[in-house]
Amino acid sequence: MRTCPSCCKVFDDQISFCLDDGSPLSEPGPAAPYSQAVAFGSLPAQTQDQRSYLLLVVAGLLFVVVLLLVGMVGTAWYFISAVRRDTAAVNRIGQAPGNAPPTNRLGNLIDVSNTSPNGKPNFNSINERLANLRGSNTSQTGDNTKSNPPKTISGGVLNGKATYLPKPPYPAAARAVRATGSVAVQVLIDKDGNVVSASAVSGHPLLRAAAESAAREAKFSPTLISGQPVTVSGIVTYNFVP
């Protein structure tokens, strides 16, 4: 191999002058190592491109493998965490008070000791137990009804039960078009007799807003059931006459 002293490129022994600048080449000597040949650019460009392509392919494969490993680890961790959460929830439910398994009341009705001589259950005894259960349930229901009256009752028309019922003003827009008639307002009265909500359900549209405003200012005497105040729902009517 011959080397150009100017550009340091390597040529075959048959070439005597540099193909780039025409400088005479040095005498043939031992072959230059591969690293020197690469530095002097004697290797074909195609070989260098192939090496670069292979490096890119290897780097891409390594990147994909790392992503797959990270995804697998994340998925496994997610499922393990979900299983732990479900197990903890089941344990909490099982340890919560009041979660004892329901008793079989029908099984308690059949007493093996009260059997007929032929080995069949004594249905008379079962009927008596059923009657006792029904009686106890009825008494409990009656006691609950007395101690826990309904929270809200319907009071119908409530004008006569009001302790204070202001008269709504006649709207100017309604007066201009001569709108008259009655307006029914649905009200909800709390245990202290105060109106907590009012909504007109009938009447001229121009008169409803004034009726609702007046109904919200009304006061009523508390309604008692079994000595306890309850919430009342009813109707308050207003008549608009010009």
C-alpha cells in the first residue's frame, strides 16, 4: 500500500501518484491497520454506513426491550396492589360489627323435639310459633309508629293555619294587562312553622312571582303529631283583584 504525504490517503501499490492532488506516493510498505485505514478514509463509505445502521438497530432494540420490561413490572405491580386492596376491603367488611350471618328463622320454627310419633314435624307447634312471631312484629311496628311519626305530612290548603299571611303586592305589569285571578303556591313548612320553600303551581304567569315572595314571608303554627312537631306540605292561595 502507498500513502500520499500530503493528504495521507492510502492507495494500491499499482498507483504512483495521488489521485486528488497528484503528489508522488511513498514507497510500498506494510499494510496499515484497520483503524488507520478508517481514519484515512480508505474504507468504503458503504461499510461505514452499514456499521452506523447496525448500531442504530441495536440501540432501538435495547430501547424496546427496556420499555417492555418497565411495562411488565408496572402491570405486575398494579395487579398486586389491586389484590391487596381487595383483600384489605374484604377483611374490613368481615371484621365490621353487625355483619353476623342471618339466622334461619324458618329453621328455628321447626323444633326436632316437637315431632309426631311417625317422625314428622309437629305443625301445630310451628303454627303457634308463627303466630307469636307475627304478634311480636305487629307490636314492634305499632311502637315504632307511635315513637317515630312521619317526617312530612300533607296539610291541604293552609291559609287558615297561618299566624302571619302578608298580602302580595299587585305587579305593575299584571295591572297593565289587567291580569287577575287566584294563584296557588305549594309551600313546605318546617317544624317551627317557617316556610322553607314556595313554588307557584297555578295562576297567571305575571302574578306568580309576587305570590311566591309573599308566601315565603308567611308564618304558621307548628303541627304536632303524637306530641312531636312535623314538617307540613300544603297550598297557600292568593287572589289578585285590580
